[in-house]
Amino acid sequence: MREFIDGATAIARGALDAGCDFFAGYPISPATPLLLHMIRELPKVGGVAVQAEDEIASISMCIGAAMTGARALTATSGPGISLYSENIGLAIMGEVPLVIVDAQRLGPATGGATTPGQGDVQFVRWSTSGGFPIIALAPSSVAECYSLTRRAFDLAERLRIPVFLMTDKEMFLSMSTVEVGSYEHPPVGDRIRVEVLPHGTPGLRPEETFLPYRFDPIDAPPAFSPVGGPHITRFTGSSHDEHGMLTKDPAKVGRLNEHLRRKIEDHADELVMVNADLQEDARTLLISYGITARAMCEAANIARDGGQAVSTLTVQSLWPVPEDALTGALCGPSCQGTIERVIVAELNLGDFRREVERVIYRWAAHARRIAPEIVGINRVDGELITPGQFLETILT
Amino acid sequence: MIQPNTLPAPSTYRNERNYPFCPGCGHGLILNQFNAALMKLGLDPTRVVIVTDIGCQGLGDQYFATHAFHGLHGRSIAYATGIKLADPDLTVIVIMGDGGTGIGGAHLLNAARRNIGLTVLVFNNFNFGMTGGEHSVTTPPGGVTATTRAGNVERPLDVCATVAVNGAGYVWRGTAFDRDLADIIAEAVRSESFALLDIWELCTAYYVPNNEFSRKSLEATRTALGMAAGVLHREDRPEYARALRGAEGQRSRGAEEKPLRPRAFPALFASTLDHEFRFVIAGSAGGKVRSTAKMIGEAAILSGLWAAQQDDYPVTVQTGHSTSELIFSPREILFTGVTRPDALVLVSEDGRRMAGRYLKALTPESWLFVTPEFAGLETPARKVVFDLDAAGIKGSKKNLGLLMAAAALRRLEVFPIEAVAEAIRRGSRGPVTEENLEVLAMSAAVNGS
């Protein structure tokens, strides 16, 4: 049995199945349908959904709710991410589990409110001060809108980090046919819950029965106890010690910031997701993600039907960048290394190509190999990149 | 209801740490009164959260043995709103300064309007103490600050009047020196409404030396500005966090099914289609183009096919064009865009204007279905002009999209027209269903030439 469904509905369903019980958002094209879904559906499962006064309040409310233990979701488009910026930093610093859906539209500024884009890839990575990492996933089918939403909640909860789900107007609003039995249901984990310490444990303040920001080892998220729960807890956006108290002690501040980086980077292997379809003897490697990956796969099918070997790499985790998968794809299925040309296709000016270049050039320098040529297919006129554009680029 | 504390009330809600404030600063006075208020209320400290943001007063949460949430400048009310919405029985106290009041103005207004149950203590010392004594939204006229060297010429914000006129449940103005401040804070918390206390105080680092300001100046300034003191407003309105949950709970009662489950379409019909077929409807907003396309897509699935639908419309949804691209295929559809339609249905002039690129792409193998007004269009495609008048159809424009698309599908025989009827019946119930089925039936009488 098949259903006819858009990405927004699949994301809403994924969120509900992941246990989402709090949503705050502000209307913006093309993200609004998710706000409407959550306003309609969350009360049915005992959750709360609210339209906030602006995007700053949307994400602020989500952060507040998340620290009481709620599984929070918000959704916006590029202009809204601009307003989320400061609080994305707070969510990183305070270690807040939060899922942010970015239904990308064509930028800059108001741009094309009802036209698709993929121009927020670098933006979400560097959207807040300090330069600390986040996670961003990009579904390239409506079925993946469902499964990667579940995955986003899983990572947000387990790592206590804001996780972006990057879609676009077409993926979000267009109807697709999905085989109902084909949905994947990745498990959704929970925050590590508090370890209660007896009163008087050395290092505890008199009111404390746990340390809200104690992480050990350095790459593990701290255990959680909710605001309003039985253990007095402190949340803060300032550089803090394990009590959540403001500190300027360089040893403590340094360790904290090292922790915020390493809880993502040390676990990149577990976080990265790609769909590699590599062919022996392929000289061309196509790389794309999201809606554009669909045209890529169709083009690859056509090229292969025409007798041309071509490899494709669909990137599902934009951040962290799947570095090993990128260099691995150059080597092909049997590591012969026949790729001479890499084509990165995206609806922006080359956001992800920068990462591909960075990874491949560094790999080539390190391995003393000649790097393949890296070219982009880029489109910012509001239209999708077509399979024909891929085929033309493959042949030139 | 605030839950009574079952344990003996603590003898203090302060922890062992000393305040970090300048000598003579009002912040410590207010925090002591706040502690006294908590003792009067006797709340379970694990059911109290102090939400602060940036400014010297924002350090205040670190000196209490309750939960604490220290966020970004001016956003404390928004974090507190999220906390209260998620846990409506929690006592949520916001401590903010006159700086945060200014930058977080939108949150202040909306929290008052909603009457969300927060107690907001505004530590109002007329300037930014933490960053070097710059002016704030409450700096009095003539006030000398680092950024108003010749004296402030901006009118100060009447915080109390602003929230009162917008529906706050409890509003009070006074000073850090008021002996009854602890009682007032306790009363504000008990009001279980959006309660705001505008507490005037001294910044001995900046505002006091820059303006020869003193405790006496507080009252003189207030009088000069014509701002009253005391309880200025009380209003009994439903508290937002509970009201919202109540209203939504009422609405969703009886919702037994798990929400947003798949609406699966069995393959009740059959199609002989062996390749992708691209079908585009170009019409006007309000002409049911998108809903028609959705029904047709569902009909394709009911016929064992895969379908995709991609719509285009201007930001103003009730005017201008509305086009839907449909793809039917015996296989899963990867690329969902349509550059060359196999069939194009022109429903209106709005649609024709947007259909230029489709028209250009048509070939002798393509189909073009039009109303008589477009009979003269030059095209290499097989053109079919539907003469609705001749068929005796005088329907409203809003059904033209369904009518023409259905007539086109009858001609194309991509899948049985009965599948469309089934999709209509499965899509909705009531008058719309009847109307759509009627239009579908009418389409049988449409002859093309």
C-alpha cells in the first residue's frame, strides 16, 4: 500500500513518533505547514504547540521547555534562522536537545519565499558566534523526511545538541508516493539521566545532589535533570564550571569548550550518514544532497543505461561532513581510485563544494596524490537542477 | 495551583555565596526581599525556577538554592514562557533589568497580553550597569549616561502602564527601599498571573555619580514623570499556560487514533502505463488546481502507479496563477520537476501566462487541452479544445480545473477515470465530495475538437 504525502507531513509524523511534545514556531513560507501540523496534532498526545511572537521567542521557548525535559521542535526558513542565531549559540553552550527544521528557500533576505533553495548549508554551521559545531541532516526523499526526523531527535537527545533538519520548499511541500512499509524507524534514544549523589559528597554545594555540567569523559554529554525536577539544577549560557556557575578559570573554560567540540567531532564516525552508489571504473563521482540528489540519481541511471560508469554519493549528514566517505568514494568500490572528476550539485553558490574541496585537497596533499577536478552544478534561479544538467556536465 | 510544600519550608532560599554587587547597589536589597518573599510563600525550592538574562541583576540567580536558568540578553521572559508552558505548576520568577526590558520589549508585551503566569521583577536602575553606564529605555529625561552625555532626550518607557494596558494580571511600581517589597513579591507570585514589579533602585557605579542621584531622587523623578507607585493594576484573566492546555485538551478530546497515520491507497484499479507521464494543470488561484492535482495523484496510486505533485503559486495565495505538475510512473519517481509535459491543461489566462516554458517545450507527441479562448494558440502538440458551452456546462470557474483535467484524463486513458471518483470519495465527505463527483460526471459530456 502506498500513500501520497509531502515532506512536512512526514516530518510531523516523525516528530510525533520520536516523542516530540513541545513545538514553538512563527509563520514563514515555506515552513508554515509544520507549524499547522503541530498546532493541530500535539495536543492530541498531551503536548503543547504555540505560535510565538517572533522567531527569537520561538527558539527561546523551545530551549526553556527542553530544559524541563520536553522534546522540542521548531521550524522556520532561512530568514528565521537569522533570528534564531543567538539562541542556537545558547543551545550549544547550555547543551540543549533541540531539533530545528530549516525549510530552505531562495535567498538572500526575503529572496524567493515560495521557491526552493539550499543556500543555508554553511549558514547553519556558522550561524552563531564562537564557531562551535552542530549537526545537520538532509533528507533526500519524503520517506527520509520521516526517518531523519527520528534520527535528529535521537542525536539531539543523546548528545544534547541542536540538530538541524535541512529541507527545501519542494521537498517540504511537494507530494510524493511512499510505500507505507518502506519507512525506516531508527531508534530514538533518551538523554542520559542524572546520577544522584548523596548530600555532602565532596565538591557538591550544599543545595546540590548532582552536578548539572559534569562531563566525564570529555566527549560525553552531561547527565540531565529537569528544571523543576527533584535535583536543583542550573542552566547557563555563560562559560561555566560543572555547577553551572559562571567562571573565567582558563582550565575550566578551556575544558568546557573542548568538550563542546569533541562531543561532536570525536563521534563523527557514528554521526555521518551517506548513501554511496559506487561503480567500478567510474571516472566521474556525483555528489549531492536533499532534493537535488534525486535528479542526480535519475541522471546516474540514465548514464548507466547508456553504458557509462558513474558513481554517486548522496550526503545525508551535511554536518559533520562525512570526510572518510568522500575520500572513500574517490577510491571506488575496490579502492582502485579511478575518479578523475567530482561534480557537486546544489541549489546555492557552492556551499557544500567548499567542504568537498577542503576534504579532497587535504587528502590529496597528505597522500601525495593528484586530486581530481572538482566542479559544481549550481542554480539560484528558483528552479531545480535537472537530470539533463547532470548529464550535460558528465559529458563535457 | 501552586503546590504546597510538604517539607518544612527552608529557613532561607539563599545559598552560601555572597553577592558580587557594588557598594550601595540596589540589587542585593531586592534579592534579600525576594528571599524573604520565598520564605513567606514557603515553596518547595525544587518547584521554583529563577530565570535571568544579562546585566548585573542577571547574576542574581547564582545566589539561590532553587533551579536557575540564565539566558541571553532580554530573552528571559521567552525562556520562562517555554518553561511555564511545559510545566504549568512550576513557580517561575523572571529577574531582568531595564536593559532587558528594552531589548526584550516584544516578549514583555506578548507575555502580558497572554497573561502567562510569570512573576517578573524589573531591577530598574535607569542605565546599563554592566557595560559602562549607557542609557536604557527607562533613563529619565535629562539623565546623563555614557551615551547621553548632554542629557537624555528620549522619553522613558512607562513599563507598568505598558503591561497593564496589555492585560497583565498584577502590576506594581516601587523602590528597592520599600519595606513591604517582600509582601508585594509574595502577593505577585500568589496572583498566578503575569505579574510585573517595576522596582526602582540605585546604580552607584554610574547613574548615581553621573547625575548626583540619590534615594530621594527616586521619588522626585517618579513624581516629575507623573508615574504612580503602588499596586497599579489587577486583572483576573485565565492564566495562559493552563488556559492553552485546557482549550487544546477540550478540542482534542475524543481523538482516539494516533495522529497523522498514513492514508494508504490500495491498487484497486490498473494502468498500462509503461513510462513516466507528465501532466500539468495551469490555472488560477482559487480554482482548486492543487486540490484537483492531489485527487488525480491519489487516483494514479489507486491505479497501481507512483505519483508526484509539485505546485507553484505566488506568495499571495488568493490571486494570480496556480500550477500543478503531476508525474505518473510505473516506477518510483526520482526527479520531481517537469520540463516537458506530456499533457498540458490550460484552464485560465493566469495559467497561460505562467505556462510559457511548458508551451515552448511541447512536441507533436504532446497533448494540449484548452478552453475555446485559447483555441488560436500555435503549438506543435495535439491540441484539444474543450467546448464547455456546447456540452451545456455552466459551472462556476472554481470547478473548471477539475472539469478540464478530468476530461483530459478521459481522453488520455492513462488510468481509469473511476480511480478519480474513488480518490474523491476517499478524500473528503460532505457537500464538497458530492460537488466534485458531479463535476467528474459532467466531464463525460465534454467533447474536444
